[in-house]
Amino acid sequence: MNGRSLALGQYYPARSALHTLDPRVKLLLMLALVTAIFFINNLAVMVAAGLLVPVLATVAKVPYSWVIRGLRPLLFILILTFFIHVFFTPGARLAAIGPLTATRAGLRNGAFYSLRLGLVVLFSSFVTLTTTPVQLTDAIESIFGPLKKFRLPVHEVALMMTIALRFIPTLLSEAETIMQAQKARGADFESGHIFKRAKSFVPLLIPLFISAFRRADELALAMEARGYAGGEGRTRLHVLKVRAADVVWLIGGLAVIALVVGVRWAV
């Protein structure tokens, strides 16, 4: 569990077509792609959709190691998802391990749902890898701008969502630091059954919460010192404008997503 190994929430500076793309287009394409992933019910089509990951990494000029390492913090969840389906899905018997029986359908479902979860995280990470926090906040505020007519604090909600997303790697790094410090003092996080190991993580929560509140207080003081007063009357140095290239990317991306969903219905 290391914040540096989590791609979601981090920004990778580069000069690429995805970095210069309008952040609103990136958000819309990401939401459409993630939604399409949940419509796929065929393992072969899911694997084909996964081929978009290296394509996007190449276009974004993001190293493959940055993209793949984003799955490391989720490795336990992916493995757990795989084995739950393998041993608890009814079907033709494949193998037996004690009282548990693995089935062919379970093996297929385990691979399918683990791959789906991994692709959702990977596709989502491309938005933060290629978009700065300011651009992401402006994009969310622009998309939900019409809700301002109902007196909803759109700017504040967008800023809160962006800060929360950007704090994920920071909090994971902080948790890793606290864990290493407690290990040096004799704490054991790896021995015993799963419930004992889960209980051993409880002492991490108090210092982690204290650190999170301290960082939040420092951030609030920094924003006040810079004259931040909410979205009312706020101006922007760079105003979001949809270009012809953004429209081409949006149409092309939606066409690819429609093709993926169409293959799902055809198979």
C-alpha cells in the first residue's frame, strides 16, 4: 500500500495529445468507457477492451510502469475477487482444495470480474495522469454548471472532489510511513489469520486520521492566505474552450466505445 504506486490521483507531466485535450472531454469519455465496460459480459470482448490501455498509455506518453503499478494497491482485492468466484460459482468441477471446489465457470467469472475491476481503475487513472488539479476542478464545475441555478455550490463540490482525489496517494504514502514506523517498534501486520491481521491495522487509524486533519488544516490556511473566497466572482487564467481537435477526439472516442458495446451485443 504505497501512494507512489497508485496511478489514480497522480499527475504525470508530459506533452501529448491527451494532456492538451479538453478535460471535460476526457471526463465524458472516461465515464462513457467505464459505463461500457459494465455492459460487456464476454471475457474475450473484455480482453479486447483491455488493449486500449497500452494504446492510451502510448498516446499519453505515460510509461507503462506508471500505469501498471496503479494496480498494485488493488492486488489483494483483485486476487480475492478472483478466488471468490473460482470457489463459489456453481458449475463443472475443475479441482478441489479441501472443502472448496473450483469450477470452470468460476474460473471464467473470476478472470472476467477481476479484469473488469482492473480496467475500471486503469481507465479512470488516465484522467488524473493527464489532467492537472486546476483543470479537473474547472472541468467538473463546467459540466455541473447548470446546477448553479438551483443554488447548489457547484464550485465548492468540484474543488472538494478534486482535493479528495488528489489526497488518495498522499494518505496511502502516509499510511505506509506509519506502518513502517510501527514495524520498527515491533508491530506485526503479517502473521495470524485474516481477522487478526485486520485487527492489527486498527492502530494505524488514529495517527492516520490525525495526519489527515493536520494536512486539511494546513491546506485551508494556505488557501485563506492566498485570498480564496469560494467560486463567487472567481476568474480563470485559462478559460476552457472546446477546439476542433476536442470534437474529433470526442466523436472518435464515442465511436470506439459504441463499437465495444456493439461487439458485446453481437457476440
